[in-house]
Amino acid sequence: MRWRIRENVKRLTPYSPGKPIEEVRREFGLTRIAKLASNENPLGPSPKAVEALKAAAGDVHRYPDMAAAELKEAISRRFDLPPTQIVLGNGSDEIIHNLSQVFLAPGCSVVTGRPSFIQYAAAAHLAGAELIEVDLDAGARHDLSAMLKAAGENTRIVWIANPNNPTGTIVEREPLERFIQALPEGAVTVLDEAYYEFAAHEPNYPNSIDLIRSGYPVVGLRTFSKSYGLAGLRVGYGFMPPEIADAIDSVREPFNVNRPAQAAAVAALDDEEHLQRTLKHNDRALRRITGLLQRFGAATTESYANFVWADFGFDTQPLFDALLRRGVIIRTGAIFGRPTSVRISAGTDEDLDLLEEAFEDAMKEAAAI
Ligand SMILES: *Cc1c(COP(=O)(O)O)cnc(C)c1O
């Protein structure tokens, strides 16, 4: 053999993305297609961000600002946290991997919920760390007392997606604070707040920034991919104690957030109107999807994100296939180890019209198979 790929790498399974619209169009010759599989913003990007992108296009022969000073300043002003406590990434996905590089090595462990966001497991495998997955509770929420029992002296990261992907549920402030206080020394809690803006209205929803200010060993992760509608540009950010931010700065790629992405993110952060429109639309969309799934007998969770998670009690692959043939792309829970569930993202009104039109026939077809 001329090469020896690391065993850790061979164990990784490639990320399986939602089915692309173009592929469904080609495969089934459909014109109406609703992609409800990737928790994207159905209203699109902020028009201000699009303007900023166009303006930045002529400068792409220049490397980006490695420190991303303007974007960091904008985030710093918005959240009242110094730039020294802010880290940027090529999507928050990158920061998940950066944190794993900073904290994990063979002999260390990480604790995550099951099911939860898949990148935590991939990053742990890559670092050769032990992955301890703790089942969610009966309400599909993180089971903090079971996670505390699972954490040990060698635990370096506890991942809590809050709201959780794929279930949309949250952990509340008080139990979370008690949990963080009780963790063994050396374990950092990472609150992945990719859906923060959708949950922020809930009074008991904790904010990573408050916990970091209180001096807890906490990292908060946010992204421009979901409520801000910039998934294709890849910009994520993190809040953390300065020492952790310094460590990430020394492992990250110098130019990890590209020039147009930096410009668009600054503009998007400033577009409060687009964000509010997004949140308002999301409320209605979640109610519509939840109502539909419940009418067909599924058990839905209370979602604080931009998608609905529901358990049908039967393998949902035939339902997925039947919806796909009608132009509706959803997710089955299979990639999360929950094949009887589905995850459906908030779409446009037209997307949800198509979902509602397709659903009864798809269910019949799925049940007949
Ligand atoms: C979508 C998502 C991310 C990744 O966001 P990017 O910034 O696009 O990399 C991270 N965590 C969770 C829980 C997500 O759902």
C-alpha cells in the first residue's frame, strides 16, 4: 500500500446533505419543489446582505481581513462582548472542529445528547476522543442529570445544542446553570445556539453570553446560516473566555471567513427588519407543519427552532420517498438514528401549500408499501 489513511478517518461517514432541488427536478421532472430538509431561511438572504455581496465582488482578488475586524466589531457591539471573546468560522461547523482540536486528544471524552447535531461526533472521532452519547429524555430534551453522570475526569467538552437539532427542544436556564456548576473540573460546556434568534423570546431560555460573563467555562456558538439566511456563505461565530479564543486563533486557518462573506454578514446583522420578518414567518410555518403532522397522528415536540420533529411510530423512509416523488424534500430521522421520525423545515407559504397537498396521498402510498 502506498498510503496509510488514519484509522480515525476511515471510521468517519461523510455528511449526508439534504437532497438538492436540482437533483429532484431532474430525477422526477417536476416544476414545483419544496426543500424542507436543511433548516435554511425560506425568505432568502437579507436584501442588504445581497447588496454588500455585490459591492464586495470587485475586491475578491484581495485576501480577506484575517482578523475580520469589522465583522467582529459589529458582533461585539450587538452583543456587548469584547472582540477578544469572539471567534469566527467558516460556518459554526468549523468552530466545532476548532474546539475539538483545542480540547480533544486520545484519552479524552466528550458528552453529547442522542440524537443531536452530527458534527460533534465526527469531530470527536477525528481527534481520537471517546464519544459518550446520552439519550434525550421522554420529551426529546437533553437529559442533564444523565449527562452529568456520564461526564468524568477526562471529559473535555459537553455539547448541548440549544435548541437541539433535530428535536427543536431547549434546556432551561436554571437546570443548565446547576449542571454547569456540577460538571467535573476541565469540562467545557459548548452551547450550540445555531437557532438562538428563534428561541430568544422564551423567558427561561438561557443565553451563553450571560453564562460566560458569570465566569463559567462556557462557549456559545451562533451562525448566519439559519435565521440570517446566509448558509451558502458559511459564516459562524462563537463567544468564549479570551484564553479559549486565543487558542482557536492559533489553530484556525488564517483566512477562514472569506471577504464577501464578511461584508454580507456585517450587513445582515444590521437588517433587523429582515430578521423580524423571518421570525414572524417562522412562527406561522411551524404552526402549519405541526398541525398537519398531528392531524396524521404524529407525535411532535415543542420546537424553538425553524423545523418540526415528529415521530410517526413507523419507518418513515417510504413516506420520504412518496413525498419526494411529489416534489417535497424532507428529512427522515434515520441519519440521527431515529428512523421512525421526520424533520421538516419551515418553508415558504407556497412550499407548505405543496406539503399539505402532497401529504395525504403520500401517507396512503407509504402505508400501502
Ligand atoms: C446548522 C447547524 C450548525 C451549522 O451551522 P453552519 O454555521 O452553517 O456551519 C451548527 N449547529 C447546529 C445545531 C445546526 O443545526
